Amino acid sequence: MNSKVRQTIRVALALVLFAETQADGAQPEKPLHWWKGNLHTHSLWSDGDEFPEIIAEWYKTNGYHFLALSDHNIMQKGSKWVAVTNAARRAVLEKYIARHGADWAKQRVTAKGVPQVRLKTLEEFRGLVEKEGEFLLIPSEEITDKFKQDDRRHEIHLNATNLRELIKPRGGTSVVDTMQRNIDAVLAQRERTGQSMFPHINHPNFQWALTAEDLMQVQGEQFFEVYNGHPSVRNAGDAHHAPLERVWDILLAFRLTELKRGPIYGLAVDDAHHYQRFTISNSNPGRGWVVARAPRLEAAAIVAAMEAGDFYASSGVRLKTMERSGRGLSIEIDAEPGVEYTTQFIGTLRGFDPSSRPAPQPTNSALPVTRIYSSEIGALLAETRGPQAEYKFHGDEIYVRAKVTSTKPKANPYAKGETEVAWVQPAVAPAFDVPPVARARRVPRERAVTPSRR
Ligand SMILES: [Zn+2]
Ligand SMILES: [Zn+2]
């Protein structure tokens, strides 16, 4: 038996074992609970306008169980002083002192006469808000990188959740290379420290930085933001640019078939910067979050649940139950009186048309645009009204995901007319899935399958 045949048999066996463990639905030792959290938040440690402990308290008192403070290229470690030189900052400091006392807020005046306040580190302030089984802070960073070529500038931002040590932006020779080097840095730290952590790709449509063709080439990456509450991130695309939900289906269709990279999961996040004034033009907390199902409120358990796709993303709609398997997808919505719910099951079937053509280039931007693909990718396979919705695989599905829309207007919306939504992670047919351990692994570049273009 040659090595290629042996390798094929090994892969086939692994897939069978994987399908069986999925089908068995092995009983967890501890009962599972739903935990609500936001993985993308800024504080005074970078360009947020509030102290981290005040932000954490906002989330804790607004029904969240976990929060990742993800400042730009910095973790809440070491010594950091911020200037208190304008009225707005002084008002924030006064509020902070009123809450935590003048002793807690350490102040000084620099030799040049600039008044400053020292920010507390995560280790210093987490004890104020954390409570076992109730509220958890997860260390994080928004690795804030860019790729520039001629007059083109791509903002490339990735969050690293449950990071242990700061990662400086890695740079790169192309958009994809820049993403990949930063992803690799997170995966390498995970490998070296043994601490569960994952990268996720932020707001691909922010300044139209990333196309579906860019995103489908990265490896070891399992998450991206399908909804970000910052008012300038363009989740819904525009006349020239694909909405992020469309990008999600394009990625799923190609990653699960010719690229064999496993599913990519969609996150909803706040990307909050503004905590003083709640308005549609500010990036406020409370717009998008994830709800993960885990036995305990611990960072490693949250990471594991999310890597298994055992979570949903939401801008308001709550679920009571959610079952995803290689056989289908079912949910029960935690329905509110007077609100109507519609669940769409969106998926791509075997033998879909993989061809694409270039999208027209917008006149005001030189950046590449996601290509136009067949409507067989991300097709509406079924639609159900009411609180219960179920989709059973017929056998020709590659994956199916669910989107629940409601008639309930979103409070302090990201965009005018927004109503509350939930996004359920895709259920993948066993033949197209990749064992979870293999998803976060990097394939040496020379062996990697690159997407074909037809
Ligand atoms: Zn960003
Ligand atoms: Zn951000």
C-alpha cells in the first residue's frame, strides 16, 4: 500500500470516527449553561472614552456574563497614564472618582504641567467586577494592522481572545499575508503557552478592507464579525460591496468544499468606544453579542464552546434551545409577547455553481471588491414563522445556517430601522466537516490549497 492510499484511508477513518462522536452526542459531565458576552470593546487604554472598570460594570449590570476588553495594540498591563486636559475627560474622571474614590484614581501632573490619571491594569481592577459563575473578564487585544500599496490602504484588524501576551502587528507583503501572519502569531502563542485562545477577523467591510477572496485564503481562522455595532463598519455592504452575510456564505461554500478548511463562524460584537452618550452615530455598548453554551463560566470553556460552534450571535433575539448536528439544525426562540419571528435556513447544496465574475469597480475606491457568485451559494432553503424552527438535512446539503429576524425595533440601533436578529452557526454535513483539532492548525504554505478562480 503506498503512502497516498494509506493517508486516504487514515483521513476516511478519522472522518468516520468524527461523524460517530457527533452522532452519539456524548453527554457532558456538567449541565450546560448559556453565557452572554461581548468580545470587542475599547477603553481609555486605547481610543475608548471610559475607564475599563466602569465599562466592565456597565456590561455586568446589563446582563452580560463575560467581556473582552480589546484595545488597539495594547493589553491592560504595565503603567499607562492618560492626560486629563479637556472638559470631557475631566467629567469622566469626576464620575470615576465618585464611583471608586480619590485613592483609587491615582493622579499626577507631569513636568510640563499636564494633569494625568493612571489606568488600572486588568489584574488590578478585575477583582472589582469578577464573580465566579456570574461575570468574567477575558484578556484580549485588537491587533490593529494595515497593508499599504500605492494609494491603497487596507485596515486589517484582528482580535485575539484570551491572549496571554501582547502581539505587535506583524505586517506582511499582501492583504492575505498580513492577516495570516497575525493569525499565525496568535496560534503560535497558543501552542507555546498551552492557553486556549483564538483570533477573529474584525469588520471586513470597514473601509472596504477585505474581500471574500482574501478571507477564504487564510488558514487556522475560524471566526469573523458578521455584525459589528460600530456605525462606520458597513455590515450590510452597499451597491458595490457584498453584505457580510453574503461573504459568510461564500466563505462557507468554498472552505467546506475545495479548500477543506472547516466552517467559519459569525460573531456579533459591539466594538464599543463611546460610553458617555448613547446615539446612532456613536459606537456604544449593547449592540451585538454572542451567547455561548458551556459547563462553566471560564475562559477556556467559553473558547472551547465557541470553537465547537456551540454559540449564537445576536443583536437582541434570544434562543431557548439550539441543536446543531450533522443531521440538521433546530432552535426554539425565547419569544417576547407581541413580537413576530421569522427563521430563514440558508445554505449551499452539493454541486453548486462555483463560478464567479468581477463586480463593477466603484468609482470612489481603488480597493478590490468581492466577486459576484451564483445565487446557489447561500440559498434560502426554508423559512419558518413562530418560535420553533427546524431544518432536517435531506442529504444534499453542504451546510445550513439559521438567521432569525424579529419585528422588534432595536434600541439604540447601529443603523436606522434596525430590528433585532440572531445568527445561528452553520450545521455542517459530516462529509464536509473537518475535525475540530485540525481547524486551527496551519498547513505548510506549499501544501495549502489555494482557491481556484473560474
Ligand atoms: Zn477595528
Ligand atoms: Zn475595535
